[in-house]
Amino acid sequence: MSLVECASDTATVTDASSLPGVSHTVDWSPIPQCHNIVSTSQILTSQTCINLQRLADVFPFTTYDRKRFAAITIRLANPHCTCLLFGSGKLVITGSTSFSACVVASHEVTKILREASPRDWFEVKTCVIQNIVAHVELPKGSTIDLLRLYSAFCECSTYQRTIFPGLVLRPPQSPIVLLIFTSGRIVCTGGRSYDDIYYGFSSIFETLKSYIHIGPNVKLVVDSDKAPQSSAK
């Protein structure tokens, strides 16, 4: 049974526009907002193994303890992100909000390597997005009935509220995973492009509406022409 078929047996979402005391209007087509991209890059070098200890000695914005972890941590201010550089040249970038920022960060790290070892050459070979994390905020005062949601989709979800307060939903044939909280906050992860996040969330949101209760002072407005806008494409 598909998610849409399951949802047809449940109650529909409360329409706040028919309730008295409506105080403000919100758009009932929430769009996921990207707040973290994890990417990997490969830096080619003439060195057999990058001298991470030299980087730690020269640059104060780095942290390195080879007894604890094999990579050096580099914190960049522009773009604002954190990088993990391994001796092999593999670079993991986290904290960026766009793919272009990941590419710029890769070249910034390469520039740092050239400053530390001017006699060697360094070049960025690849930069690939591994995971995008986005979030959706429902109208203030909204709640999501996680017990009913889990009852309907227990085969593709995990919910143990004594261990973790959110429900983990893995929609069938979807590139994303949703972390859904009673408060109305939804986290989308697992996508490797913003299209994965946007269209993956849009396809499941019609089903989720049946489990969302909107506050009494909210009027819903649907904007069907809204298109995804993100630099994470």
C-alpha cells in the first residue's frame, strides 16, 4: 500500500481559515531551507603524503592531534565552514549552504597548502556533494500526530520516543529521509542535490498534511506557482 493510499483513511488537516479569530496568514506550501551541505573533494599533490603537522604549526585556525584523529580540522571564515583534510589529500567539507561555497572552500584549502609548502604543487581534482540537510518550519502553533503517523507507516518509519523524540520516515522510492517532530519541525536529509530534497519533500507533504494540526489563529494560503530556489543545485 502506498503512502497516499494509507493517508486516504485518515482525517484531513484542520483548515484554520474557517475558524474564528484568524490573526495572520501563512503560505501552506512550505519549502525546505538548506542549512548544511556535506561534500568531499580530492586534492592532488606532488607530496607523497601531505604534512598535516606543518599546517597545524603554521596556521592558528587549525586543530590536529594525530593520536586521536587522522585528519586536520581547518575552520574557514570565508566561506564559513569546517574542513577535514587527510594526508592522502581527501577533503571533507561541512557547514556550507551551497555547492559553490564547497568549491570555493576546496580552493581555499589548496591555497593554504601552497602557502605552507611553496615548493610543492596542489590542485583540486573533484568536489562532490555527499549529503544535503534542510529543514521545514510549519506555521507557529502547528503540531504533528506522530503516533498516528507511525501507526499508518510503521513499515517505513522508526519511532521510539523514549530514546529519540522524532519519527524517522523513509518514504518508499524516495531519495530522502525525514525526521519529523511533534512541534512541527521537519528535517530532510539524504539528498545529494537540492532537487532531491525539494521534490522528495513535495511528494510526501501531501500525505503528511493529514497528520498536521494547524493553530486556530492561522489562515492558510496555497501558492501553487512557487518554485524551488536554492544555490545548492
